[in-house]
Amino acid sequence: MSLAMTLNDVAVAICLVTFVLTGNPLTASYAFTVTSYYRLMGSLTYFFPQAVSQGSEMYISMKRIQRFLQYDELKTDADYIPQNSLNGNKNGKLALKESTGSDKGSIHIKNASAKWLKSQPENNLEDIDMDVTPGNLAAVVGSVGSGKTTLLHIIMKELELQGGSVTVNGKVSYASQEPWLFGGSIRQNILFGEKYDQVKYNEVVRVCALQRDFTLFPHGDRTLAGERGVTLSGGQRARINLARAVYKQADIYLLDDPLSAVDTHVGKHIFEECICGYLGNKCVVLVTHQLQYLKKIPNIYLLKNGQVAVSGSYNDIRDSNTDYSKLLANIEEEEEEIRRKSRMIQTKQEKTEEEEVQVLEREAKSTGNISGRVYLKYAQAGGHLFKSFCLIMLFVMGQALLSMCQYFVTFWVNIQQWKSLQNTTSSIEPAPLANITAPLDFTTASPQSADNTGFADWWLTPLFISENTVIYFSVLNILMVVIMNIRSSSFYAWSITASTKMHNTMFENIVYSPMRFFTINPSGRILNRFSKDIGALDEVLPMTFMDTVQIGLEVGAICFVIGSLTYWIMIPTICIGILFYVMRTIFLETSRDVKRVESVTRSPIYTHLTASLQGLTTIRAFKAEEILKTEFDRYQNHHSAAFFMYLGANRTFGFWLDFICVIYIALVILSLIFVESETFGGNMGLALTQTLGLTGMFQWGMRQWSELENQMTSVERVQEYADLKHEEDNHTVEPAATWPDQGKIEFKNMSLQYSPDDPPVLKNLSFVIKPSEKVGIVGRTGAGKSSLIQAVFRLTHIDGSILIDDIDTKSVALKKLRSKISIIPQEPVLFSGTLRNNLDPFDEYKDEVLWNALEQVELKSAVDDLPAGLDSKMAEGGSNFSVGQRQLVCLARAVIRNNKILVLDEATANVDPYTDGLIQTTIRKNFDKCTVLTIAHRLNTIMDSDKVLVMDAGKAVEFDHPHTLLQNQNGIFYSLVMQTGKATARTLMAIAEENKRMKDDKE
């Protein structure tokens, strides 16, 4: 690009120098014919490098798209069997069928084997046999990573079989293990393209236990769910996800562990009313870890290491010689005993169920002119303002040298013309040479008195002989090329620095933003800023900025030259300049806001694509591809309409600028012909070529100046996020390195509200959790349980204070505070990168510590099998691990840090009883002397706690040992226990009583 800007002038210089050195006299006709020719070639030389660059980018993009389109696709044929399967099926390829005959609503799997990646040495599933018919509920159970979810995926044709066959007769509906919700209303998430039937809808809402939740939402079922259900709790997301599957009119229902995310009485309601009742005559495959329901399920398949270890009735599983047989031998007592002995804590998260659902805010859009502050921030991002000043000086120097080179051609032609006049035998004497050299006082070629000649003729005549003129002209052009390239290189380096600085500032401020920012802003908005807006700062804005400044200086220089030659032509030039400025102002009133609209309408496209990728399995299972494509087209049309309007306005603006420039050039030519007939040919040639150049520059400069303002909207949008306020981090106290060494937590008149406009979620909480106490946190939906944990981590602003080991958490640095509290969430979070980085992100521990933690959670053998061990790459979200394995990684992470305070968010909800026992044993062993907070909905998980905190409407209404609380029959905790049913309530009371007796004996 730097070379392209000077290529025309260098080419002109080479032509003229070559022409003169070959012995030809330089004439105005030749010099300005060459100049005009190369000026016409200016667009080609300017845009050709861009065309090459964009052409290569286009080629790379096309190759990437081509590679993507060549990936293997899911088989969409309803019924297919490979050719080789009819001839012995030597390579064990897939045979999948989908029919609608008399066997409708059934699944038949025979000797099926499958694996996720062709490169895997072993299959994930091996020799699976399964037959499920309508009205016969089938359950799939097994340990973590045994292949339960993979089995559902082969039924849905999500992966290709390596052998055997799968026959699916009828339409399939699916509820995923990790709930998938998109950014519409709750009703839209449940209907998912199905027609609204009020009677059916209300019944589905009832059997999925959503009626009470709808009464809590500000807009009922029309409340926005938010991206991935961010405004809902974990339990609400799971039930809405289940309701969508149940509402769909299908023959086969695949339910992937929907009961783990709900409490005991809700789970019982869903199992009896929904699975056994509403879906009683359908073909249902239920993946579950809730073994208490297996007695009522006629067909049970126990998976182990990708194979069906045992299948049959409840009695068949109980009588088998497997790990599950002991659990099922006396499920009412044995399972409870295992959980009670091993569990110090377990919790269940209704993640933000207590918070009122927020309606997502619209994306902010500025109005009016781009403020000077935006330009200043952009300049400051490029470096010190002195650096910007130096760049401006380089621009001025470059333009000055460029104009001198262009004027030197005129000067050179005039010298040659003056010499030719001297050599004529005419009686008319030529004009003095001194007059020719005056840059701002070009005289005519009319006769002058010889007395005007003097000192200038004496020294200029030998100085500007042909050989010297060539040298001067060459040196001037070399200087111009050097300065122009230094200028361009410096400017683009400055632009990249500015873009990088603004990107890093935006990223840093987003990372340190309060959690509420992510609640009200879907990922599409954030991705839009980091992709398109940063892309504009990297590529479009520097070129536009360069063009605007360069053309502005060149237009000024041309007007200066034209004015010195034909001063009266400056009158229409000034008028046209004013007209152009007025047109630009009017144009920007529209184009700037249209550009902002175009930027805003791009965000929903990113959000929609992100949500679609996250829910691909559900979308395919529901055959909802067309619905999602239609929705995408709608978002794309909104964006395309804004973009087309922006382009149309831009092109129209350019057309009228061109039209006015044509009139202007006509006026200049007429003035040169009829007004200045006695001017030197060099002067006329310079005026004509400069004016011709002015026409293109004037309209292109105005367009680029306008485009600069439009592209600055990207800087404006990036700056908006770069100005985000950080979380409050008043670091006034530096605790000891061993803090907290006791684990005492004290709440003093603590209140919490998520924004100044929201009502308080927590109200004047005051209580003390003693060191090493195990505290269960319970309460009805909306009580404030999860908000309490957010307050401990300081994820939002609080009033009052929370003291840990007598130090106010407000006075401790956030990084220090959060690093000293461990959490095992209900939905495990793993990051892209290596397994080592997930376990030890700051590289603080030796490998022996990491391996020891993995061994304690029984993941060592699984990690050993990975190609690179601890350095194995994790897929996005840890998707190459099962949900249970991800949960164990989070547990290992907590074991490694060994903090004095541990928070459990129903960490064992999505794992089998054996893994549940493993997790609880590990917690009891490693965190026996730690303070543990457990959010719970399944009360059996916290009945052996030292204390139970009962939350109601944001207040701590009860706080004591569970046995003590149960003595108050009017209390909330007592009512929660009684809601589980008489038999379960008696069991819970017995656990609390025994734990109280053991505690009293110790004391």
C-alpha cells in the first residue's frame, strides 16, 4: 500500500528522465500527456494491491469453506443399509432404519458398536442389544463414562455405527442431560415450533412441575429465558428442557437424566405424573442415576465400559453379580446408608432460582455525531500524543515533497520553453528566467524588456542545465518515496498499536466486569465487538484514515497550485467545497446511524449461531433445522437490509459528488481556454492535470471522510466496552498468606441487590458459621440460597459485611478472596487448553500433587489412557469428558487447592451412586477440618450437617442443627421435610436424630 501511493509519481519521473536522457527536449505536450496518463492509471495502481490482498483472502476463505463442506455429514436417509452390509457386512458398517409400520414407536438395537472418532482404537459402545416397545419404560443406568449418553446418540443417528444395526420406528423427542435453551421466551422454548394447544400446554406444564415457577416470573411463561437460560435456575432449565421434549408429538422419548437436577418431591412428581403417567403409553428411554425409581421400571439396562453388563427387570439387576446389585438389594435402606456414611455434604443448585427473572436489555446504540472524545481515545491508544504529532508532520512533509515533485515538472517544462524562445530569431524577446522560477507568480510568454534580466539570469542559467535538472528531479523523487514510505509504515504501525491496545483494554474490562454484565448481554453482542468491530479497527479504519488525511492534504495542495495559476477559479472551487461539505453533513446524518443499526443487527446473528451450535443434538432430534434456518434468515435479513441501505446511501453520495465534479472540471477547462490564453504551456498543463486529479480526489476524499466517521462507530462501540467499570475491589487489607486458617464466616447485616433498580434479594442477614462447621442451605424457590453464595464470592455488590476469620471480605483483594474459596458446581466448568491447566491454571503445584488428586477421585487411569496425559488437550467445555468425569475434575481441582472453605452446589447430582459415594468420601477425607457450605434441595444430603440455614424471601429465618429445627412443627424446615412424604420424612428425621446424638456424645 505504501508503494502504491507513490507508484504513479515514480513512474512519471522515470518516463520523463528517460525521455530527456535519450536526447529529447521536454515539452509541455509530452510531460503532461504522460502525467495525465498515469493519473488515469492511479485507480489501478491504488486498488491493484488491495485486489491482490483481498483475492488471496477470498481464496483462503473459499478453501476453508470447501474443507468444511467436505466434512462427513449425518445420514439423512430414513432407511439405508450399505452395499457391503448385504454381502456379509465385512467392515461392520452401519445399518439404520426408520419406519412407521405396525411396529411404530419402538427401538431395536442389535450388536451395535460405535465410537465418536474414527481415530479411536476402541469403540465407545460394543455389541449393544436393546429392544424397547410402546408402554414399556426402559431405564439405562451405569457409572460415569459407561456410555449412557452415547447410547442415546446412536438412537438419534448422531454418530455412525461401526457394526450392527439400529432400527428406530417413529418420531423421536429428546431431553438432553445439559439443558439447552435459546434466547426466546419460556413458552417459545417449550413449543419449539409446535402449534400452541392450551389444554396440552397446561398439562405439560403441570406434569413437569413448572406451574409455581411461572407464577414467580414477572411475565409468566412469556419471560425471556436469556441465552442458555442464564436468567433461570438449573432446576428450571432442566424442567423447561424436559417440557419441550414432552410437548413434542412423538412416538419415542429419550430422556437423558432429567431427574438429577430437581429435588426429591419434584423428582417424584415428574417421574409419576410425567414419565409414568403422561408418557405411559409411549416408548420412553430414561437415563438416570436415581435408583429409587427403578422398581417401577420394567426394563433396565446396566452399562459398564460401553457394554450391556446386565439387562432385565429390577429383580434381574438386583440378583446380578454387579456393583449395582448391592445398591438395589435394599434400595430404600442401602442407598440411603451409603449416602449418609460417605456424605458430609452434598448440595443441589437451583443456580439463580431465587432471583427474579430479568428481561434482557436491548443493545445500546449511540446517536448523533461521533464525539471528539472517541477520536482522542483512538489517538491515545496509538501511543503518546507526541507520536501522533510526529505522524502529522510526516504526512505534511510527504505531501510537500509530492507537490514539489509535481511542480518541478512544470518548472522544468517552462525552462525548456524559455530556452526554445531564446533560440528563436523572433524580434520578441523571451521572458526572463527569473519569472519562470517564481512558483507563485507565473508570468505570461509575452514580450518583456531585456532590462528585467539580472542576477537571476546570471546564476540560474548554468544551474538548471539539462544534466543538473535531471539530478535535482531524481533526488527530489527519491526523497519523496523515502518519506512517503516511512510515513505509511509508521502510520500502519501506529494503527495496529491503537487497535491492539483497544482490544486488550476491552478484553480486560469485560473480564473484570460484574456478573450482571454477562446476564444482560448475550455472547453474540460480545463476539460482535471482538470480531467485526475489532476487524474494522485492524483493516478498514487505517486505510480509510490514511486516505482521508492523504487526500485532504493533496486536495489542499492542488487548490493552492490552481489558485496560484488561475486565481479566479478558486471561486467555484470554494463554492464546490462548501457544497460538498453540506452534502457530507446531510449524508452523515443518515449513514452514521444506519451504520450503527447495521452493527447492532449483527449481534443477534452471532447469538443465534452460538445457541444453534450448542443445541445441535436437540435441534436434530426435533427435526427443527428448518425452524432454526428460518430464524437465522430473519436475523440475516434484518442485518442485510441495514447493510444494503448503508451501501446504497454510500453509492448515491458518490454519484452526486462525481456529477458535480464533472461540472467543475468543465469550468476549469473553459477558463484555461478563454481566459488565460497567453500562459506558459507548463502552467496550463499543470493546472489541467491537477484539476483532473482534483475531480477524482474530491469525491473520493469526501466519501472516505464520511466513511471515516462511519467506521469510527466501531471505535465508539469498542470504547463503550473499554469503559466498563470493574468489579468493586477495594484492596485495603493484606491478609496473611495462610488466611483463612480457621474458616469462620460471619454475616453482619448483609443485604444484596443485583442493581439499584431491583428489590433486595437478601435482607439484613446476621449469623455466624463456626470454623469447620458443615452447613446446609435450604429454602423454597426464590429464597435466596444461590445469592448467598454469590455474596460470599463477592460476585455482586453487598451492603453490610461478611467477615472471614474476622477480616471483612470487602477489604480483601478479589483475586485473593476467590482463590481462597473452593467450589464444586452442579454444572462442571472446564476450559479449553490442557488438563494440567484446568487442574492448576497458575502452575503452582508439582505433578505429584496433580496425580495424587486424580488418584483420589479415581481419574488417574482415565488420564493415563489419554495420549498426552496431563498435557492432553481439552475440547471446548470439556466435551471430550462425560459430565460425571468433568465433575470429578472439578473435585480434583478443589482437592489440589485444599482451601479452608468449600462450597458445594449439588456436586453429585449428575453422577451414579458409586461416584457419589466416591465424591463424598473424598470430601470427608480432605475437607474434614474445613468449613463446608452446601446448597441443597434433596434434604437427605444435608440432614447430617452440623447446622442448617433456612432461607425464606431473602431472610435467614432458621439456623440450627437439623434435629433441633425439626422440633418446631410450625417451622419452614419441618414443612420442607414433610413435603417429601411420610416415609422419607421419617428417614430424614432419623438421620438428623442420630447425627445429633453422635455430636452430643463427642461434646
